[in-house]
Amino acid sequence: MRTRGKASIVIAALVLAVAVAGCGRSFVLEKDLVSKSQAFTQDFAARKWEQVMPVLTGDALESVKAALPLLQSADVETKVTDWSGKVDFMNRSKDRASVELSYIQEQTVPGYGTTTTKMDVVYDWKQLAGAWKIYEIKLVQKDEGK
């Protein structure tokens, strides 16, 4: 009976160790994805479409393609500052992740003025053929002060 009890404890400890190791975080990958999200946002704000489009796939790509004529013709200068970001989710196989990014967006329309907005965005990333791509972009509305 004693041997059986010890064996059960050892097996339970091994199962727990394997489970914990399987869902370990990759802080280097998370930091890289936050950096990629920031770079994408800055390229988008700077209208660097040749760098923006290859990062997109799926619904995100189709949405930006549809809006591109309007985006290209709009006379708006955009600056983004005051970054903070984190990986909110990463799956076990580390090929899908969600990055929550917060920043201040300042948009100026020459002759009309400037607006400043606090932006909260979630980029859903997935790895395709070794490259990370954004497949969904969500604007988040936070109820501040409630």
C-alpha cells in the first residue's frame, strides 16, 4: 500500500510537470509580437502600404484592401505615441496570439485642426509558413471611470 501511494504521488507530480511545461510562456516571442504590432501601427499611420499589406491576411487584409482607395486619398497626418502593449493570449503551439496595444493617436487635417484619441486595439496574429500575420484587428472600447 505504501509503495502504491508513493507511486501515485510520483505519477501525479510527473503529470503536473509535463502540463506546466507544455503551457510555458515565451517572453521573447511575446515581446517580438508587441514590437511587430507597434511597427505595423506606425507603418499604417505613416501610410507605408508596401510594408502594411504583406503583414495582413484573411479578414484584416480584405478590410484594408477595400478601404485602401479612401485611405490613400485622405489628406490626414497621423502620429502615434505613448505606447503600451502586451500579449493577451497565446495558444499552446505558439502559432496564434492576441496583442493588446494602447497608444495615443493624433490626427491632423490641414486647414481644419487636430484630434487626439486614446486607442486600444487588439491584433490577432497567426504564423503562416514561418511568418507572423495579422488576421483580425479589433478596436476596443474601454469604459474608463466606470
